[in-house]
Amino acid sequence: MRYYKKARRIYTDNLGDDHVDVAVTLKNIGQIYHHIGKHQKSMESYNEALRFMKQVLEKSHRNAAAAL
């Protein structure tokens, strides 16, 4: 988990908040929370990833589904 959070900071610092890699990292963090049983945190990460993805990509873009 710590490495994904570090990756998010690096992506945000270097690429900005509106980069697809930030959304993918948030999705990965959500998956970890899900696997360890922290479902509320998982949903928060997934929702944040989806929000980022919608900002970056058109809703119909195939990569938007990757955030789900």
C-alpha cells in the first residue's frame, strides 16, 4: 500500500492531478483495501479514481472502464 501511495504522490507532483496514471493508482489502492477487507476505504478510492478518470477522459472512452 505504501508504494502505491508514494507512486500517487510522484505522479501527482510530476504529471498533475488530472493524469490517467493518478486514477489507475487510486484504483490499485482501492483493490488493496478490498482484498484486506476495508470495503469503505476501497469504495472511497474507487470513487476517487472514477472521478479522476471522468475528468481526464470522455465518458465513452474505453479507458474510463478501467477505473471501475
